[in-house]
Amino acid sequence: MSTTKHIAIIGGGPAGLRAAEVAVQAGADVVLYEAKRSVGRKFLVAGKSGLNLTNDAALDVFANQYSGAAMPANLWRECLAFFDSDALRTWAAGLGVETFVSSSGKVFPTMMKAAPLLRRWVERLRGLGVKFAMNHRWSDLEHGAPMRVHFQYQEPVHCDALILALGGGSWPETGSDGGWVSILENLGVVVRPLCSANCGWECAWTPETMEIVQGQPLHNLHVRAGDTLAIGEVMLTRYGIQGTLMYALGRALRAMEKPAVRVDFKPMFSVEQLVRKMESARRNFLMEAQTRWKLTPAACAILAQFHGPFDSADVLAGVVKDCSIPLTGPRPLAEAISTAGGVSWSELDDSLMLKKLPGVYCAGEMVDWEAPTGGYLLQGCFATGTRVGLAAAARVVG
């Protein structure tokens, strides 16, 4: 076995690949271990919708998108100041992948595909000297100097610094299955439970309501969860409510003992204006509202299930402006776009090294942070990967 000091990286997603890149460029000897037969599988799945790499938001706005229990106040500002969205776009351009900013501020490759970028990235890493070991599923760690890293059905390896970039628990078929949690807990590391973020929420539709709402969009909504307001549209499904608007409310909903949203179906009108539009209607108020207020059948079905029947235009208008919809819980973690929870911030120092396991670093989604979709998730993985790659290299190379 080689006695050369080196860094082992476990996890071949964006955080692990980026950590390998900066560490080898800093002079470290790097081996990246991946449980699957190839790296970047979740990255490729994300690319099916165009690969939203980052966002053009200003630094203050960008840093405020990240949240997590007891998260250091300035951590994201520091990470992003060192490797921000402009740096990520420059990095992609260095791989021959040009990017553009959409009208919403999201940044995409002009080719709108992940595979060419990933292929060029891996070629660059190999050219820099990063070694890859596929089909290595992490099973244990003997902490020491050097460390002894165990994998299922493989010989253990030694390393002088270890970077863990194993992802959260969403999309487990890509390798991001949360299997690392028990290993770290057995080593005394506190891990906050993994749960669904950026996901749909379930609602107990009646069969009658489900028949009407399934597959129907609702546009131009103001939706609140506690004190958090989100504006936009949702998609109604057989199980409940889906869409980026619900993703934005996820953290607030998880904090509720009984999760519910309050929907304003007609934010451009006051209660008084809606009532006046009813004019002389004296019955069948929901039916009249479809014509006079342009409420969709799906919206009317929701109003009827949770608050009907309505005996006046005043009562209906009040509910249309503030309709409470109880939710039964988030969709399963395996379906979620991303994960909340993970390695507790109290376990990490400023370099994202585990205090109880010196020389072991954590990056990407396995740390207890979350962010909305829109480019913030991938940027967070790149930024934390950069941070730990440099820190680990400094420890090994000196």
C-alpha cells in the first residue's frame, strides 16, 4: 500500500468532484471513491430539466437563501465570496461550456445538458491526476494517523485527510441514500434527521375533489405558511400540492405541528370588490364565482371541501381571500429534490472539518443546510466542495 500522503474523497457528486479538483490543484494526491459504477448520477438527473447551475442574484440575496439549524451566520457569505456564481460560470467556461442568464435569474448551460459538462469535468480531473475508484461503498472509519477507511467488499485504504461528500437522502437510486448517517452516528457525530426539502405536500382530498383537481394548475396565488409568503402557481396532484411555490414554504411547514397553507386565490381583488362582482346573486355562489370571479373548477372544489357550503357572497369572498388548506405531510424523502437535515453545524469548525474527527471534512448536501431551487442547491455544493478541498489540501500538503 502506498505511503504517500493523500486525500480520500467519498462521493462523486458535484461537492466531491469540486473538492477533488481544488485539492489536486493545491498539490494534494487525491483518490475519489464512489459507490456506483460512475460519478455524477444525481447531477445528470438534475440536468434533465436543463441543469440550473447557479443564479445571478446579488451576494446578499444569494447568501440569504440558505438556512439550517444553528448555522453559522456568515458561513455562506464567506463560501460564496470565495466561489460565487460568477466564479462558477467562469469555471464552466473553462470546460468549454458557455452559460446564459434566464429572465428569472437562473443560470443554465447554453446546451441545456449536464452530460457534456460532466464528461469534460471528469476528463480534466483525470488529467490533473485525480484517481477514481468506483463500486466503493463506504462502511466504516478507523480514525487515526493515518486513517483507515473501510468499504463493503473492498480492501480498506489509508488516507491522511478524508472528505465526505455523500449527499442527502433524496433520489437514492443515484447513490444519495443517506446510508452514511449510521456510520457517523456510531463515531459520535450528531446528525439531524434527514427529511424532504423542495418537495410536494400531501393533502387529504375527497374522491370527489381528487377527480376535479388532479393535474390542474392554479395560477397567480399568494400562499402563506405561518409568516412565510410565497407568490406564484402550484400544480394539484392526486396526493396534494406540488411546485416551486410549495418548495419555498417547506421549512415553515415542517415547523408546524399541524401543517397548513392559507391561500389567497384572488390577490388582485379585495373582499369588497369580489362581493360587488357578485351583484344580485342570491344562491349557487360557488357556481357564480366561476364566472364572475373567474375561479377555476379546481379552486371551487377545494373551497367546497374545506369550507363549504356557502350561504352568502361575503362569506365566500372572505374564504377565497384566506382559504386554509390542511396538509398531512411532505412527500417521501426519496421523491424530494433535496434534503434538509444532516451533519449538525455544532459538529463542524469553520473549515467544515468534524471537531471530533480531525482531518475529516463534510461537504455538500450531507451537512444540515437547505436552499430553494433556482441554482442555489448546486452552487452550495460547489462552494462547500471548494472550501473543504482547500482546507484538506492545506492540512496534507502544508
